[in-house]
Amino acid sequence: MCSCHEYRMLAQGHVDFVLTGPSPAPWDHAAGVLITQAAGGVARFLDGGDYDLARKRGVLLLASSEQVWAQVARQYSALNVDFG
């Protein structure tokens, strides 16, 4: 599934969260992060760091709400490893 479709599904309420792979390229995620936030969702790295275009490694977690983000972050905390 492509990132564009995943962000559309999240913004339209069809899914509660999206997890990315460990290499968040800006061309795949920058617009989707803005769309998620505009729709009232949360976009942060699994380690809690804000989305940053310059960041090259890390799992990006996008969720429909702060509550969903926190719940999913706990469930998938094992994915929060140093990819450096």
C-alpha cells in the first residue's frame, strides 16, 4: 500500500493509525503529516519525537487522536530501536 493511500484512509477515518517503515523519506510523508494534523490527528515518531523532514531513521506513528497514538505507541514500543 502506498503512503498517499494510507494517509487518505487515516484522514477520512477509515483507519485509526498508520505505522511507517524505518526510513521516512520526506517525499513520502511530509504532505501526509500535514493532512493528518489538519484532520485533528497526531504525527510523531514512535520515540515521541516530532516529525522532522531532516530525520532519516525512525518509525513514524500517525494516529487519529492523542489517545490512539499513546495506546499504539505502547503496543508497538518494541519497534522503537536505534536505526542509526
